[in-house]
Amino acid sequence: MSEQNSLGSIHYTTGARKTDYLYRISMKGLVRNEHGEVLVVKETGRDWWDLPGGGMDHGENIELAIAREMKEEVNLEGGFSARIISVDDPSYLAKHDLWQVRLIYEITAENPVFSPGEDADEIAFMNPEIFKTSEKSAERRIYEYANRQDQLSMSKYGA
């Protein structure tokens, strides 16, 4: 399939209604330790580092989705606070033939003890600087997210 006809496209055959395009929502957690290092994960079967997280399931609210993904990847137990720090523009994932929107949350865990979860081969706290010039786009984004100075701010659009 092409980007124009990917999964999540609803084409109406009657009336003047335009085509609807649906997006997968991916949520990632940025967790820092006392040294300013960022928690990263190599998900099962992958050879690159990324922030822990993943796709939101139907019927989940945001808090449950983040908690589930953090448990699955880094065994986060207990409470946490989360604030959104970035929203990526939609991107087409050719491998899965769908469009995705990625939300990045800064996570502060009440009990900051982590270990590889069922969906992770390896986790580590790393200095985000090492990802600045990585060949892998997911790793470069770790550096970009870790260096955001402010919470998400929206640009002013329109007249």
C-alpha cells in the first residue's frame, strides 16, 4: 500500500464527505536520573535505543496506557507523574503501513527502580549527548527530547 491508501484510511463512497485518516497514538516516557542521564530501552528484537513506551490500546486512557507501557518495558512499579513535553508531527510508518502521532511525556517515578520488562532486551541510563549524531533517527530523537527546555508550547497559527 502507499501512504495515500494506508491502513486507517476510511474512504466514503456516498455523499460529499471527505476521506478520514486515522492515526496510531504512540506514547514515550522520558525518565531522568540524578545525574541527568535518560532511561533508554532496546525493545525485544531491535538493535537501537529508544525511550520506553509504545502504542495506546483501544479503550485505554492516557494514564493507563503510559503505566502499562512503562511496566512492559522497564518494570515501573507504583505511582508516577507525567507532563507532556513534545508532540511529533504525524509520520508514515511504511513497515506497518500506518500513520502515527508520537506523544512524549516526562515521567517522574515515586519508586525509581527499573529493570528490563517483558518487552525489553536491555535498559540503561545513558547520557543523551551520545545520541546527538546517531545514524538511527529514534536515537537522535532521544537527544532532542532530553534537551527540551520548556513544556510543549504551541506556535500561533492563522491570521
